[in-house]
Amino acid sequence: MKEEFTRRKSEANGIPPAFQHLHARAADAEAVARALREDNGRLRERVAVYAQVIHELRTELDRRTDNSTQPSPVRSFPTSIT
């Protein structure tokens, strides 16, 4: 009875019974691919945020450790008194 129903339903939809499972698997694969694309988009956004934070931290570290552009806080004393 179930086989007969499935056969008639597939004939009405234009899908031969032998290919019915392939159609269902293709639909499942498309749903999985769509979910993976959404996950990939969210991951790309997170990576972009982390990359920006790392860039800002690196820039700040370079600014704080670069002694050539900042004046020395220690005053130099004269080397000879005349």
C-alpha cells in the first residue's frame, strides 16, 4: 500500500520512483550548503573584527615601543662646564 502511494505520488510529480531518493538527497544537500554559506559569512565577519583588533593592538604596541619619534623623558646634562 505504501509503495503504491509513493509510486502514484511520484508519477503525479513527474519524478520516477527510482529517482525519488536522489531528489530528496539533493534537497538536503542544498539545505546543508546554504547553512554552510551562512556559517562562512558569520565566520568571515568575526575574522574581520579580530583582524582589525590585532591591527589596532599592533599599531599601539609599535607606537609605544618606537623610541625614535618620542623625545626622551631624561634631560641631557652638559658634558663640560666652562
